[in-house]
Amino acid sequence: APVAVNRIDGETRIVSANGFLIEPVIHTLNGKAILDITQCPLSDSNLKISSAADLEVDFKPGGTYHVGYYHAPANAEEWKLVVWHIEGIPVELLPLD
């Protein structure tokens, strides 16, 4: 599930869910999952997305990072934040305020 980041380095932040710029150093992130059940209905009426631990990421200059929520197929109750990096894809993002 995509994530709306709402905490960076322990501080509450309001950033665009569509993307934002961040300094290329180590940061700690957290946020909330964004579920669009109009396009993808829930198959489990008891689905619960628990809070995830903060995720520490060493951001490097260039490219694009994506943050999401993930759970292993064997354990739908243990959600965690994940990040993946796509190098060399320029994206116009909003500055981090």
C-alpha cells in the first residue's frame, strides 16, 4: 500500500503524498497507509493495518524513492514500512517545507 509520510526525523511534517524533496542524508520516516477501496475492494472484512516501526533510510542524491506498507503473505498482521530506489528517473517534486 502507498504511504502518506507524516513524520520525518521524529517531527510531524505535512508533505505531499504525491512526492516531496528530501535532503540526501539518513532520515527516519513514518506515515499512514493509503487504501483506495473504491478501486480495490477489501477481500478481508477484518483487515487491520497496524502501526509500523519507523524506517531509517540513507537517501542518496538523484533518482526517486518510493515508500510503501508491506506485510508478508504468511502474516497479514505484521505490517512494515519499505522503501525502494529507482535511479536516474527525474521527477518534478514539491520542496520539503
